[in-house]
Amino acid sequence: MGKIKSKFAVLLLTILIINSCTDKVENESKIAEEPQEAEKPREFAGPGYINLPFEMRPIVSSGTDFAFNFFKQVSDEFSGNLFISPYSLGMALGMLYNGAENETKEEIAAVMGMSGYTPEQVNNYYQTLTEGLLAVDSKTDLSVANAIWTDKGFPLKKGFVDLNRQYYDAEIRIMDFSLPSALRAINDWSNEKTKGTIPRILESLEPPTVLANATYFKSAWTVPFEKSGTVKKPFYNQDGTTSTLDMMHQKEIPLHYTHTSDYELVRLPYSNGSFSMNILLPKEGVDIDEVLESLNGTTWETLTRTMHANSVLVTLSMPRFTLENKLELNDVLIAMGMPRAFSDKDAQFLAMLEVHSWVGYVLQKSYIDVSEEGTEASAVTVIMMIMSSGEPLPPPQYATVVVNRPFIFAITEQSTKAIIFMGKVTKL
């Protein structure tokens, strides 16, 4: 669903590294100046190419801005190691966008970086992006799945279903949310689509609707790290402590590289080079959060263009690691500019359902494992729609009540509304 020069998918992996690096990491990345017996540069297989239509190219920068805005907001909300997928969130929001109306739709578009584009352009972008990503490297295991589950009592609008089937290849399932099998089916879907890396995405389920994206990635480095080169080395944490980790090592490998006065940036390609991990390492004494704040779609485009022009021999040491995250993103998305979607009063999703509903929560679970051979990564983003049980009609100006037929009554406590007694009168 979109043709973007793998930059969007690269961001899925870049974001982890930006947060994992620290201001005191031992600086072993450098340009090899006049290597004395350097190995002959290895020839990388040529990367595939996503031929993005001309009219769609401006959206690429918008998508990159969304990725950085999302990551910056997540970094403000959560501490510690982070690994997120802007792509997975964007796909889930794209499906939600098709069910929204008016101001709610406009806010979602603004958060996605899609203000000024028509719904058809937004949907075409994600469709073309995904189709391109899936085709660009046959040796990389990349899969993308979208699904929408709805409770049997709340049918989805036909237009909403048609759009998400056409552009997102979404699986639509009607289930009885009151049965344990419904929750189990959603978790089984997460487990299957992420190949066991995210076996459970939801702990509970309520009507009327759940939207989800699952993205899975596995690929080998173009030049793998030799396991014999992995040794215990110190890693200097942001809090001032030091850890001893398994550090992988490569010597004088031709890689795309650039640097500024604040950081170094090196690209490690996977497979045929279509996908890469970009490692941004702040220089000693430079705060990682300040570096992150300086990045956006424009600066990232400039950096990556510079990297393309600078293939150098790089000696690289980096840790072998595994991370898992579970992030509830309500506050993140509200802060980014879409509060209406979460408001029981202001949400406008009547293009999705006949009943008034709003977003109960947005959750993203993610997983990554980086080793000498390559990388396995996955993310599942879930959007849970909720609704009220029914709002009373406004009281009329006048009313006459004649209790002359069977009735039900309840004795309740006023402040808590707790029901103390209930009764039904059918005969007196």
C-alpha cells in the first residue's frame, strides 16, 4: 500500500536504536583513514526499488514527520528503552480514519501528517506503500496483516468495510464478544501474524469493534557479524551506570556513513540492501534527547542523502539485544492532536457504526531481536472502540405518569448509584 524508498520501514528499526544509544557509548565507529591492509570491499546485492508515483512523493516526507513526531511524543511519555512501529500505527489509524467524520477525521489526518490530502490519496498511499515494501526484497520475510472484528450486535457500515478491504486488505470478522472464544481468536491472530513473537495482544474485550495491524520483519545482514568476534564489553548507560554486554564486531566494512558535530550515523543493510538498520550514535557528552528533538522529516532526508554519497570503511561494534514494549498510546495521540477520537461527547465515527462510539484505547506491542545473523522484529497495534450503554433522552417539559400496569422498581443509594433492592410488580 505505498511506494516509499523503504525509508518508512527503515524508521521502524531506526527508532529503537535512537533510544538505546547513550551519551557515553564507547565510540568505536570511525572512518578508516588509510587502512594498512584493508579487506577488499564486499559487493552488496543491489536493492530493489519502489517506483513511487510522482503525485505521491510529497506524502513521503509527511509520513517521515509523523514517525518522528510519534517517537518524540512516546519518548516524552515513557522512560527507558523503547521500540515502536510508526508504520503499524499509521496503518491502524488509516483504517480508523475511514470510519471517522468531520472534525474527528480532520484531527486523525493531521496526526498522520495527511492534512490537505483527500481520503483517496491517504488510502492509496498506504496501499502503494505496503505493496512496494512486500515486493522489494524476496529474501526478507516481511508480512503485513490488517483485521477488524465487530460484535454481532453492531454491524459495520458497508462503505467502511469496502474501503478497508480494498486499500488495507483487512480481514472482517463478526463475533460474539461476550464469548471467551472472541478474545482468544484475536490473540491467536496476533500470535500467528507475528510468528509467535507477540502471542497475546488483548487481556479483555468489549463491544463494539476492534481494529488491528500486525507487522512482522525478519532479515539477515548483508554482511553478518562473525560470532567469534562477539566479546564482552562495557556499555555506558544514560543513568551513569555501566553494563557488560555481548558486543558484536565488524572490521573495515564498506557502509554508508555520515557524521555531524553531535552524532554519527551508519547504515547496516539487510539482504539485498532494500532494508537497513540506521544507527544514530550521539557523540560523548551529547544528550540523546536533544539529538532526537533536532530530528524531523527534513533533517532525516538530508542525513540519508549525505549517507548515500559517503560509503566508507567502518569498524563497528554494537550490542546484541532483545527488547519488548507494551505502550498504551491514548495520551500520546491526544497530545499529538486528535482528542476528539477519545471523547465520548465529541467523537464522530458514524461512518463506521450506526451507534455512537469512540476510541477506548490504542495499544501497541512490539518485539525486536538483534543478533550476529540479522534482525527479527514485530509490532501489533490495536484500536478498541467503545460505546455507552444508552443515553437517556432529555426530559420533556411536562410529564404524566400513571402506574396502573406491571412495573419494576429499584431502591438505590444516591451517591454511588448502588442498587440495594430491586423488584418487579406484575399483580396487586
